[in-house]
Amino acid sequence: MQVPLTAEDRAILALEGPRLVGHTATVVHLPGGAPDLRLLREAVARRLPEAPRLTWRLGGTSEEPVWRADEVDVAAHVRAVDGAGPLDEVGVRAELARLFGEHLDRGRPLWRMDVLGSLAGGGALLVWRVHHALADGGTVMRLAEDVLWDPAPAAAASGEHRSGTADPRTSGVGQGRSSLSGVLTGELLPGLRRSPFDQQVGREREVALAVVPVAALREAARRLAGATLNDAVLAVVAGALRRWLEDRHGPIHGLTVKVPVTMHHDGDEVGNRDSYFRVDLPVDEADPVARLLAVRRETAERKAHHDAEHLDELMDRLARRSPRLAGWSQRLQRSGRSFALNVSNVRGPDRAVTVLGAPVGAVQPLVEVAQHHALRVAVLSVADRLGFGLVADPSVVGDLDVLAAAAEQAAAELLHLDRNGTAGSSAG
């Protein structure tokens, strides 16, 4: 069995190199401690037939790569990390950065689970790396249902495989069409400007984690500004970046972020199917509710104009009519002056999940940075926890733990204002 890589998969594969890894990681907190490694391997091996994608390894040529089904040595893919003594928070972050920075073995299917136990505060972590060419964030969550989370009760199993920040099935695709020149003239691109993260990226990485409550933040966003949870995530990131930037760069007026949008349809087997839109984060706005209102207005406009759907359609047409021009356009869109950083938000299962019967705490995603984008923020909701994962080149972005703590503080401000009945004047 051979499956050709899609153009998106090949583009992701090509970005990996000595300074950049090509995988994402899902950090799963296990408060009860490390699972029995033998039982975990047995469970994964038993359930692999439900996730044939995890048996695929790279084959073919560099010009025509393909996925080929392979035998999986589960013992090589599911490992325990040997550590000397309990790890405190600093040690955990260092170990996560080390694991995240290791390239996956291209001679095997491109995924690996590492169990990191003996934490100073108790519990353990399971770190699951999956190559981005094999699966995007939404696909990883579907694979987790297949091989990692204990099976859900039948009544709770439906409607949990949604991800991303917009759903193309309900967003009015085809209600308007842009010309091909839109991609080239800037109709879908903001004015190009330098961001503080627009620097050459080296090999070192730092990671930081944060967690906020999902339901409370969703309700606060709705009551304060008539906004969505996704709007609240962007407003929280804006508030966190405001604090961090003020201390290090002085006043900055506006910061453009790229917001991935899933283009998956239920039941499709594509590993990567995303588009995106851009949003100017109001990092110069001091008031948390005003920030949320500003984000809500801009995301509503981007969705009303169907930016993500038009861009997806235009790039597909351009690739068919002029592959060389399409490549040039994609390089322009990846420019450090096209956007400052990527902020992705994936929806995982709404229910509480378990692994081998043990409860799971927070779940946080880690996604690699890119050249001229030295900071990456990824968000994942599982049950009532919204997990933030930050990855950065520490030579460009210092004090990443401060930025993660600022995200939790920005969310707490919105929750406090909601409890005290402070609503935006333009809410609705």
C-alpha cells in the first residue's frame, strides 16, 4: 500500500532541517503517576489497527515521497524517559524542550510517545510527538481517540472530532470569489511590517505551559463582548504579549497573527487540510474587555469575508495554473513581515478522558517555530481545560515562562470582570 503525500504534506516535510523539527507534541498530564509501560504498549499495539495512519513511514523519492504501511515496533515508539530524581518545574520544561528538539526517526512511522515520570509535584507526563506531515492538530486528536484515550461511552462519542477556529461547512464557502491577484496584491495580506519575532531561528528551544478553564472563559467572552471562545483565546494572547512586549520592546502598535482554520470534513482521511486568516491583535489596548471587543470585531469581519476559504480556493487554483507563482506566493505568506506569530486553537474531546483508567489532567500542544517566527503559541481544549503550549527560540524570546504566566493572568482578568458584571458597551 502506497499513499502519495499531498502538496501540503510535502511542503511541511520540506521545512524540517538541522534547525527545525517537523513534528508537533501533545503533553498529557497524568496526576496519578506514570502508567505501566508494558500495559501502555499492549494497549497501543492492540488499537493500532484503528489508526492505520500510525503504521505509515516515508518511502519513495525526495521528488515523489509516499507513505508506506510498515510493521510497527511498539516498544521503539512507546518509551520511558530515564531521569535522575524528581523533576521540578524548571527541570520539566528543560526535559520537554529536549524531547521536543529531537528529530523523529524517518526510518520508522513518524510518531513517538515518551513517558516522563517522577515529577517533584507528583504525577507524570506523556509526551506524544507526531510529525506534522502525517497529521495536523485535528487529526492528532482523532488519532488520540483511536489509540490513546480510553474508549468513550457510546453516548459521549459523537461530535467530539471538531477542531480549529472555523468550520468551512457553515462559513459560506462560495458566497463570493476573489481574483487570483488577491493573493499577490495584498487583498488577503496585511501591510508588511517587522515584528519583534522576525529573526533567524537557531537550534535551541524553550517551552512553557499554561492552563485556563474552558467553560468559564467561554461564558465570560459571551457575556462581556458577545464573543466566542476563539476570540477570547486571541484576546488572552494579546494581553499576555502586551505585558511581555512592554517590558522588553516598549510600545508596539498592533501585532498581526496567523490563525489556522481547519478545512477538514467529517470522515476525511487527509492528514493536513488547513487554511488561515490574519488578525491584528490590539496589544496597545490596556483594557481587557476593549481588547476582546476589538478581536471579536476583526474575526467577525474576517469570517464574513471568508478569507480562509477564499485563500484556500485561490491557492488551489494558482497551484494548478502556475506552480512557480504559487510557490512564490507561499513564500511571501510565510514571511516574517506577513505575520508575527502563529496562534492555533484545536478543540479536543469535551468529555474528561482517561489513559488505562487513570484520569488525565491538562493537555497542552507544542508546535515548532519557523524561520522569522521565533515564537509559536498553540492551544488545545480537553474537557474543561484549555491548555496553552508556547515554543520559542530563547535567543530571541526570553522569559517564556513569564509570557505563559501572563496568559493565565489575562484570562483571570476576563473571568474577574465577568464575575463583577463588567460588560463591553458594544457587546451583543
